Amino acid sequence: MHRKYSNFLIISFIGVLVLGVYSYFNNDLKVSASSSGGDITSSLDASGGVPVSSTGDAKTAEDIAFLAKLIALKTIKIDTSIFNDQSFKLLVDNNIKLDPVPYGRTNPFSPADKVIANNKATISIKTNLTTLVSSKSAILNGSLEGASSNNVYFEYGTTDALGKTTPKIAPSMIGNYSTTVTGLLSKTTYFYRLTANINGVATSGDIMSFSTN
């Protein structure tokens, strides 16, 4: 009997508390509506619509509408029928296995087992053998591969410090180059090389030599 009496008191206390909260919010709604110059009680219905007040604050109207919806809330229904749908039942975990690969690949966007060739051409500038050497002249030869240049020219002289240059050929594409030099001394050894100015940087081939007749 004592247990039943205690349960009755607890239920009664909860009921009084709920009625008190409802009464508090209900009176607060009426006071707020009256202070704004309108009657909100006629605009609140079971659908929990937002009251319209021509002079009320917009923020106050939003707060009142939110409280009204809370008061009108009776039950929350969760639709569990989606879990019985065949499409949901067919869903499975991802079973794709990704093989581990080393970090720091050259191209992270390429397939792990593929190597994309480097299409950057290698610049090659060569000094070739002279032709038609006489006592006073000779033809200097060379080639440029892998890049075009602003200009190409030969450097030459009687020592490996060179010191003289032929007229510059500009603009210069890849290929073979030949220039005739005159005014040479007979029975003299000359040194020479091909030089190309590529993107503002002078790049030269190996120094070679020849001797006049």
C-alpha cells in the first residue's frame, strides 16, 4: 500500500509540473502578443502556424512561433519501413582490397604499377670535326639537339682559352651548324667549340682542335 501511495504522489507531482509549465508558456504568449498590439491567441492553431503581427518584432514572432510548435508537439514518429526495403537489404560493405604501395611516387596521379616516361628532351650540344682545312681557313662544325636557342656561334682561338667568336646565328633551331673562319695563320693549331644561348644560359660543347696547312 505504501508503494502505491508513493507512486501516486510522484505521478501527481509530475502532472502539476507539466500543467505549471504549460500555464507559464501560455500566459507568456498572451503577454507578448498584447505588448505588441495584437492578439496572438486567434492565430495559433493546431498546425502551429506563425502568428502575424503588423507592429510586432520579427524576432519575437519567430520565438513565439517556435514555442507554439513545441507546445503543440505530441508524438514523434520514426518511419522504419526503409529498413525493410529490398534495396536497403542489398547494401553490403565495400569488399575492394587496395594493395599497399610505396609512398613518394614520382607521379602520384599515375597508376601504381605504371611508369610514365619523362618526355623532357635532353639538351645535347656537340662540337664536330672541322672540314676543308687550308692554310688560311677552315669550316667549323657542330650540332644542337633537344632545344632551340636564341643564337648559336663558334668560339675559337690559338689556345684553349679561345677568345674569338664567329657571327651569331639567330634564332637557332635544332640541327647541324657550320661556319667558315678565315684569316688563319698557316701551320698553326687552333681550338674551337660550338656554343648555344638557351634561355639566357650559354651552353657549350667540348673543345676540339685542328691545325692549318
